[in-house]
Amino acid sequence: MARTHPSTADYRRSAAGRRHRWYGTKKHVKRVLGWRLPHLAMRTAVRVLAPGARATGRLPAPASLREVTGRVDGVEYVMRDPARCVIAKELYWGGGRRPQPADDLAVRVFAAAARHAATLFDIGAYTGLFTLVGTAVNPTLRAHAFEIVPEVYQALVDNCVRNRVLHRVTLHHTGVGDPAVTAMMPARAADSALPCFYSSRLGFPDGVPVEVVALDAFVDQVPPGGRALLKVDVEGTESAVFEHGQKFLAAHRPDILCEVLPDADADRLRALLEPHGYRCHLVGERALAAASRLVPHPRFRDWFLTTRTPAELAALGVGTG
């Protein structure tokens, strides 16, 4: 029988949750800065006084802007609602690319791997950036996208419909990890943006129950001879993904783009990945940096984990520095 995640404290009422919302003012400030005239004034001020602020991708997008076009390796995709979607907002300020160099490199490395994959598993999909990139660069790619926050899941569906890839994407309103756990997620976040950092570790006692499934349950979803590609962004619960995905890793040796937070249990991650022959590459600003072992970095969070040799990576167009 599945157990509900034991956290009972409401994250939204915690000190961290209240700070994140600027004690209730954040959504009001961002709403005003999204209006046409205040937004024009903000863009002018940023251009003159703080040009580096554009590169953060955190400034509000115009409230009237319905969608933005993303670009990677000569192909395009669309993301809706940049006024609320954190990633779409970044694409707006980055002119179609994520403005932080390491984030942009992660997308390009992922796109290179996706061109040669048969099946994508986008775990912690948010509004679907990596699902959209993968299906854009590879017209035969089949994808499974997993998202646990109800209103974010709705935006994920909308983006797949807008990009006309719903026939190639299986959408899962579930988490991936320990199948004995049931996550609790709020029906509405009541925040200025669709939350991109919620996980089953946070408490939402009044939330709706969300099933968690094991990665091992999808062993048979990769066609014989086909390569699998994983993107894992689960805000600190990646160990549970791999712990309950050992059969999947053994069967398919997928390429993995994984976010590893500074406080991650690196010893546990290494113990779960090393038996399968994984090599670790930190995603930096200009190139992948090969590492002898996975050690969380204080600044860069994305890692490309693969069983490919350096020569095979170079053949993909993914060099290391």
C-alpha cells in the first residue's frame, strides 16, 4: 500500500515559502511590471542601468505576450504563457535561448543526444522544455513526460498540443521514484509563476494526492535496439529515481541529463550509477567537463551522465573541455 509522504508542515506557510513569495507582494509587483507601459519602462531601465539583468531571465515578461519561440540547432518550438512559465520567460529575455550559458549548453547537449534516441523520459518535465526540444530535433522520437504539480501539468499538456506533438508524447501526472510513496501537491500554487521547484519533499497537507511510479515500470517502453534518453530534474529526489530504476539502467544504459543540487547525497548517487558504467560530465558554461566522480558543484547543477566513450561523445557533436 502506498504511503503518503510524511511531511506535514505546509511549505507555503514556512519562512522559506513566504520569502520566496516576497511575503505576498511578489505576484502583485510582477503583474504590474507585466503591463505595457511599466514593462517598457523596465526594459529601458535595464538596458541603461543594469544590462546584465537580462541574462538572469528572471525579469517579468509582458502580460499580453501569449507565447515565445525557442530555438536550438536550427529548429524551433513554442512555449506558451511567458508571464507565468519560468522557462518561457527565459526564452523571451534570451531571444529564443536560455540566457544563462550553462543552461543553454545543457539544452544543446540534450538536443544532440535526442537526435539519436528512440525514447525520451522527461522526469520533472515542468512545462515541457526538454520534451519539446527532443521532439523538435527528432521527428521520430517518442517521449514520456512526468509532472506532479497539477497546474504545471496542465501547461505541459497545452504546450504539447500547441507544438502538435501530443501523438508522440505520453503525459503522466505522476512522480518517478519510490512507488510506495504518494506525493501531495497543491491544486493551485497561488504564486506569481508556475512553481518549478516543488517536489515530494515539500509539505502540502491540503494538496491532492499524486501517484509515484518506479522507473523500472518502463523497461519495456524502449524498442529493441533503441536508445533511451533521460532528463531528471526532481529537486533532490533523484536518488529515489535511480534506486527504483536499476533494472531500467541495466537494460538500456540511457544517456542522462540530471540536475544535482549542492546538498545532494553524492555517495548514494554514485553507488546507484557506477555499477552501470556511467561517466560523469559537469555541464559548464562553454563545454562539458569530464569528472572522475560525481561531486555536487556550488554553481553548476546539471550533469550529463553517459556510458558513451569520449570518441562517441565527439561523434555526437558533444565535446568536452
